[in-house]
Amino acid sequence: MNTPIFFFRTSREVQNHLAAVLRQRRRARKHSRQEAAKVSGVPAPTIRRFETRGEISLRQFLMLCAFYGDLKHAEGLFPEPGPATMDELLATHDKA
């Protein structure tokens, strides 16, 4: 499988994609928005706004991810940078 070199989605398109994915996961569990609100702690109107417009706070998005997704993926958005030079690599090896 080829990995694209450039990412051509706007932030709005990514928001809408994430909303669609979480909506699909909610529906796969046969949860209404009210049931999703009970299990996630995110108010049903907020879930509706997210699913229809892609708008949600980061905290509430993560609360939905905790129940319908995987928070490890969110934490992995900003991994610790690795060594950039051979000297940095050798320095990390010497510390071990």
C-alpha cells in the first residue's frame, strides 16, 4: 500500500471525518445519543453538534474517544522526538 506524501484534507474535513467515525462507532453499539451521553459524560446536545457540525471541545472529544475509540492514539499524536544527529544518538546510548 502506498502512503501519500502530501495530506490534502483541511482541518474542517478532518473534524467531519472524526465525527463520522465516532458516529459510526456509536451506532455500531446501537447507542442513542442519550445512551452515549450517559456512558461518556458528554451531553447529548454536544454529541449531536459534534456529529452534525464537527464542533466539540478537545476534552469532550477525548471523553468520547475513551469510550468509542482508543486514547492511546490521541496520546501518540505528539511522540517524543528521537535523536536528530549521530552525536545525539550516541549520547542517548551512553546514558543507558
